[in-house]
Amino acid sequence: MNFIETRGNDGKRSSSVSFSQAILSPMSSFGGIYVPEYLPQLGESFLRSHLSSDYKTLARAVLDAYELDIDAEVIDAALSLYDGFDDPAQPVPVVRVRDDLFVTELYHGPTRAFKDMALQPFGVVLSSLAQARNEQYLILAATSGDTGPATLETFKDRANVRVACLYPDGGTSDVQRLQMVTEDAANLKVIGIHGNFDDAQTALKTLLSSDAFRGTLRERHIHLSAANSVNFGRIIFQQIYHIHSYLELVRQGAVTLGDKVYLNVPSGNFGNALGGYYAMKMGLPVEKILISSNSNNVLTDLIRTGVYDLRDRAVIATSSPAMDILKSSNIERILFDLFGAQRTRELMADLDQKRIYRLKGDELAALQAVFAADYADDSEVETSIRDTFRDTGYLMDPHTATCFKAHASCREKPLPGIVYSTAEWTKFSPTIAHALTGEVDSHDIDALKSIAATANTPIPPMIEALFDKPVVQDTVIDKDDIEREVLAFL
Ligand SMILES: *Cc1c(COP(=O)(O)O)cnc(C)c1O
């Protein structure tokens, strides 16, 4: 299977590339991104034949259907990373919280957030490709808190790949910061920036467009890649758990094979939701995909009105920071799939130049045939956390909690909903402690203890251990000094 470009081909690049090319250099013509030429058709017989498959077997079969140019041993090595999750036999538990509401827990990996689902195997694949080609790669990441730890963790001590990760000093949770600054490996560099996440992201863009920086990389034969969700190497691993979740509902007797369900995804860059969309197109019985947002509700507006409007919008800092995003990159892959390359290029050009695009009536109808959307503000999120814990004993993080409103408001049929839980409660503990006990401004360590006591649940050992680990990455600088710092690291 080859990969093509969402905004069409400029005649300078190959008109289609292999999977390994698409993930090693994910940038494509006209600023577009890569998508598969077509989607494999799995259908009901595939689902039936995997009713008793474990997670890795299912994953292997989905990847096989894509016929990627990756050796079977590399795929196996990549998938074996799921053995490091809490329960190797069940890396992705699906929990019944209410009769019609199931939660797929995507956070049982090493950094306790859903980024591990894709980045853990992705690290093996990218490093193996780099070694096979005898090439050196640099991954630059700017993180608001979850991508950073997961990227560092997956590339730690892996050959032929170095990672420089920028985070806003003071802009992440204590746990997220500790996960980064305690990562000890020669191929990793963590840099705190005076400023917020936008500053970190802008600094990264400035660095990427610096001629001096690019020149130095060329001289030293270092290639740049990316580990964000524009890289299809992440998306490929984010389809599997949607199929797995559905099969779990069948196994648990909640649906009969072939019955439809709702998928309900807390969304930011839309990688998670895109994985659900592709699974649906491959034949998963899905009624609709519910897109849940926080107060940065640009996706809610798009799906309800067909207008993507960034004019007069600034990012609002919420209690679900991984979803504090206005330019949601993977929507572009949906536009491409529904409307083709030419229209996608037109719409994205409007967004770049006018900061707004409008879908036509029939286009909006096509979008609404698949998606529905709602958003929850911080106080609604806390109410969901508190009420759900009180009524069911289930503890969840603020990102997951944004889904509970859409579960109530967006389902037109009484079909079960699968909510995707993207972070463990330990990563955003002050918000949860506030919701459960009313305490304000706690440090993570105190919030963790009070939640553990209230919910009568242990603090996971890897989280508790963070507070005693030595800080080895202590660089915190102004954004003007980043280029020098990254070059020194190289
Ligand atoms: C990254 C992230 C999201 C958003 O996922 P997208 O695939 O970017 O839409 C939601 N919740 C958490 C906790 C995350 O880390």
C-alpha cells in the first residue's frame, strides 16, 4: 500500500510514497499530509474471526491488511511493547461504567496517557528504519504535557534517533514535568522554555525555518522527522483499539456482532477520532463518532455549522490541556477522504489566509452523517468527574470527562457508547481532587494522596517514584536561546 497527499502533488515529489517514506519524512506537497491510497476492507468476517484474538494478534492482522513495507520482525518487536503495559494479556481494558456507557482505557502504558498507544510501537518502527538505512534522525517536539513524556520514553536509548523536547516551564502538571526532566539518556534533550505552550510551539517553528539550523543538520547528515499525529506512523496504531473496543463489547455481551455503537472521543488534534473514522470505513459497525471538546470548541462548531473559524479565537487554558488546540491537524485527513485533494487544498488555503473556511450544504451533510459533537466547560467537566465517581465509583481524568456531556446530548438512538479514556487520574490530579473534595491549588503530590484516600485506590508505583527520582534535565531557557541549545546537544 502506498500513501498520497491530502493537498495533491506538486510534481516535485513522488506522486505516492511507501509507508516508511511517509513516516520518515511526513511533510508533503503544499503543506499537506500523507494518507493511505485506499483503506483495507475488513468487514464482518474479519471481526468474527478475531472474536477471541488478544490485542497483539488483532493489531498484527490490522497492520497486515495495510501491506506495509515493514518487516514482520519489526512489526512484532513494535507490538511487543504492549507487553510492558499494566496487564500484558489485556493492555487496553474496556470497563462498563453504566449499562450503555463503556470506557476504553488507553492509558495503561509507561507514561499513563494514551500517547503511549501509538508512540510506544512507533519508536521501534522509526528507529529500525533509521538503522536499516544507516541514517540519523532528529525528532523535535513541543509539548503541552503528554506528547513529550511519551516521545522521550519511546526513543530512550534507541539507535539512530535523537529527541529534543520543548515544554513550557510551569505550563504542565508536576507529574508531566517530572516524567520529562527525570528521563536520563544521552540521545534525549529536554528544554524548558520561559513562556506558555504557544511560545514553545512558535519557538519550534522558528527553529525549523532557520537556514543556519537546517544547514547544520545537512552538514552533519541528520534528517528531521516528526512524532506528532500528522505522522501516519502514529495513526496506523490508533485504529486498532477502536476495533478492539467493539470486539470487547461483543465479548461482554453488550452488543451482538453487527450491532452499531457510538464512539465518543475527547479530541484535540483529532488523531484518536481519525483512527475511529478509518476503523468505521474499514467496516466497524459504528452509528456515529461523537467528538467531545473542552471550551476550545472549534470542532463542535465545525461539525454543527460547517464553519471552521479561527478569527477572534485565542486558545483558552482549561483543565484538559491536551485538548487546548485550535488548529486540529487531522481534520485535514477527513476533508480529504470526504471531498478529495483539490477541495482540501482550497479549504486549507482559506484557513491559512483568511483564518476561516466554510463547507457547502452537501459537504456539511456528509460530515454530519459520520460525526456529532458537543463540548464541556471546566465546571461541567468537574461535575461529570464528581457525579460519575459518586454514582458508579469510577474515577476519571478531565479529558475523559468531556465525553460524558456528548454521551447524553448527541446520541439519537439508544445504542451503547464507547468513551475513550486518554489519561490516568494521576496525571491531572489537582482538578480531580478539586472535583471530589473541593480542595484548591493542591500540588500534585498532595492531590494524589487525597484522591487515593477518597477513592480508596493506590497511587501507581511509577507515579509515586517520580517524586524521588533525580532531575537530570535541568535546562530552562529563553526561547531565543533554543537554537544554540539544540545545536550544542547535537
Ligand atoms: C493527546 C491527548 C488528547 C487529544 O487527542 P487527539 O488525538 O490529539 O485528538 C486527549 N486527551 C489526552 C489526555 C491527550 O494526551
